[in-house]
Amino acid sequence: QVQLVESGGGLVQPGGSLRLSCAGSGFTFKYYTIDWYRQAPGREREFVARVWERDPTPLYADAVKDRFIASRDDAKNTTYLQLNDLRPEDTAMYYCHRATGNYWGQGTQVTVTS
């Protein structure tokens, strides 16, 4: 069955960095676009980034553009989200998502605090 598993979250100070990973299984990873979303407490889940299949140019939400870098390694069935210059408002649960079939991972928590 299709599975998406995120990892790499943690506690970091403002200005710090983290790299999140999303490992896919149960499907041919290279044929699918994978999105990253996040949800902060009391807020709606929001789009963060999209990594297209067979296109090296990711799409970003304005709030993270120039700070976050999305990428993929199809040989490892994994997509990555590099989070740089983190701010307290980036604190959220981060999820990866495959829109085809509406599959979500369980999420990984990112907390930015001094």
C-alpha cells in the first residue's frame, strides 16, 4: 500500500536549519508530484512546497520562498525539504502529500523557539 513517512523534525532556535525527509513506498515514486504542507496549532493546514515529477523546478509558498529548498531523489524514493533561517512562525507539524489518491504522511514536528 502507499505510504509516506516524514522524518527530520525537531527543536531549533530562530535562524537555525533543519532538513525534513519524506520517504515513499508502495508506488513508483518517480512518477508522482509530492507536496509539503504544514499545520500550526489552531490554524488551517497550508501549502509549503511542491516537487514535480520529472521537473527540477519546485514551487513554493510566498511565506517560505528564499528560505526553504525542496528537492527529490527518485533513486531513494525520497523528497526533502531544507528549512533555513527558521522563524517562530514556522513552528508546525510538517506533512508530505501525494495528491493522486490523497495520501498523507503522519507528519514531523518542527518547533522554532529561543
